[in-house]
Amino acid sequence: MNYDKSTVLNVTGMICGHCVKAVEESLGKLSSVEHAKVNLESSSVEIDA
């Protein structure tokens, strides 16, 4: 999929799948966010708008 804008943020403190789900679901509720993908290994979140 092609998004207008992508941003990668460093996020500390995420340690499990529950953290991933909580962050992705919370970001997904924002009207300006089309897609959010958490990467536990790199402690980051890629947000597409």
C-alpha cells in the first residue's frame, strides 16, 4: 500500500505482544493514522498516514 507519509518513532518500554497490540490499536483509533506497525526488536513504531 502507498501512504502519503510514514514516520518511525523510537518507543521504549515495550516488552511483549500485549504492548504491541495496545500501541497498534491505540494508534489505529486516530483518524490521521492509516496503519501502525510495532517492531519489538528495534523498539520502534512505523506510522503511516
